[in-house]
Amino acid sequence: MTGRGEGDADAAGGPAPHVPVLLAECCAALAAEAGGVHVDGTFGAGGYSVALLAANPATRVVAIDRDPDAVARGQALVTGSAGRLTLVQGRFGELDRIAEEAGHAQVDGVVLDIGVSSMQLDQPERGFSFRHDGPLDMRMEQAGPSAADLVNELPEQDLAAIIFHLGEERRSRAIARAVIERRRRAPLRTTAELAELVARHVRSEPGHHPATRTFQALRIAVNDELGQLVDALHAAERALKPGGRLAVVTFHSLEDRLVKLFLQARASRSPRASRHLPSPEPVAPGFTLLGRGPTVAGYGEVSRNPRARSAKLRAAVRTDAPAPDPLTELYERTRLAGLPGQEGVS
């Protein structure tokens, strides 16, 4: 299993190295050969960080990961980097603060590879995959409420909303009702128990496990992934210097929609009106888009790495306009939160 993403290939077979998706395209979008200081907001196994360091001997990378296991595994790369790689456990939604604390108030590039990693999927004890029976956990930071807490404690309506909006699962109400009935007898504790329950209420589709969308929804909710993505996009705008570059790889429609609309809004001079807030004053565009649409993996990469099939890369170049003031940023957050399927994004 290589790369990030969701699907039946996620956890089939035995462990394999994590290979970052669209790596060459990301390095090109970031103009990595020019060097500078880059933030790798989703370190994982270090693929993007290693590629950025290799592109120019003067490059420095500040890498971030929520998962303490990923940070521990990355210490060998830090040791071998001769001081060029700084690895921090934290959330990429705070990447501007983390970069500044590492000595870089402004950076030349930010890369974000959104989603769950192969290493997390391949560890049954982490509870991310329905292919391996393990505790129903899904916590990237290994702290806070778990997926088991959500399915065993949330009201039926709230659970159905999470599965519908974050998993885009049409059978969300039936699944939520089944969960409520089951937990009256005994709590759901393992990934196999939940996957089997969902499979009784969702029609199987070729190449698609019935529990895929439900597991996606719970993982996103447990880790506030969409909220963190919105935070990270704003943080990248604050951290990037004029001419700095942002590259974001997403793996499903909810993530891609957020990135697309954020970049469209910040590449336009006039923000769109919101029913929630008074229209802010027009602000100068903060980004210039690279390309007319997303970059997707070619046939060769998809054949080597099935997880690349749903990947989309969107990139932009930072202008010299100042980052939006707090009111405008709040406006954009509210607008994105109001999108269908985006409830709960802060």
C-alpha cells in the first residue's frame, strides 16, 4: 500500500512503504529546485521532505505531523539531514506559528498531503481500517475522543449527520439507527464490529467496501480534518512570502472542494456575499493560481499506486498582498462552512 487515500486497496495485503502521490508534480509546483525554506505540513514517512531536501542542497524543511509515531519514525531523517530538517509534532493548521518558532517567519513553500497515511492504515491497533480488526480508534494524535466514543455516545441524529455530510453516505440514517440498536445491547468496540454492522445496511458495490464512507466520516470527525484544512490554508497564506508557493494534494471531494473554493476566493479581488456576515471590503488577491484546474496522477502512477487514482493537486503562488484581516478570514471560514457537506468546518 502506497500513498494516501481511501478505498478497498487501503489495507489489503501486507505493509509496504508509504510513497507520496504526485511527488514530481508537487516539487515542480513548489519550484523545489530553487531551494529556500519549505513547510511539509503532513510529514508521514517523509517522502515530500526528502524530495525537497534533495532538490537543492541549501533547502531547509520544517516538517509537521500530528501523529507521535510518525515523528518518532522520522528522527533518523532528522539526524541525517545535517540540520536542514526540523520535525515537529503538531497540527498543520498552526503551521505559520510552528515555522516561526523554528526560526522562519516567512517561507518559500508549503506542501500539504491530506488524509490518512499507509502506516496508520496498516496498524490494526490504530483502528483506521475495516480490513484489520482492531480497536475503533482513528485518532491521529492518539489523544481525545475516539471513533468508539462517537458511535457509542452521540445521539442518533448527530451520528447520522456526520455519516451523511462527512462520508456522503446515502444510507446514513439506517446506519445510525442500527448503531443505536446495537449499542443498547453492547457498545461497539472494534473496527470489524462496525464494518459488519454497516455492511448489513449498505449495498455492496464493485471495488467498494460498504463501510468505506462511514469509516471516512468518522475519521474526519474524530480528527476535525476539514476544520484543520481550512486553518492550514489560512496559515499558509500568512506564512508564505511573496512569490512563495502552496501545493495541496487531496483525495476526496470534500477536501478538494475546500481547497478549490479557498484558492478561488483568495485569487479574486471581490469576496462573494455571505448571509451570515456583512460583506467585507474587497481585498487584494493573496494568490495567483497555477494551472486552470487540478493536476491528477497519470496512468503509470495509478498502475503502480492505486491510491493515486483519486488524488488531485492544486497549487498557487503567493502575491505581495497582506493576508486578510480577521474579519475577512472569519467571512471565508463561514462561507466554506455553509457548503453542502461542510457542516462543522470551523
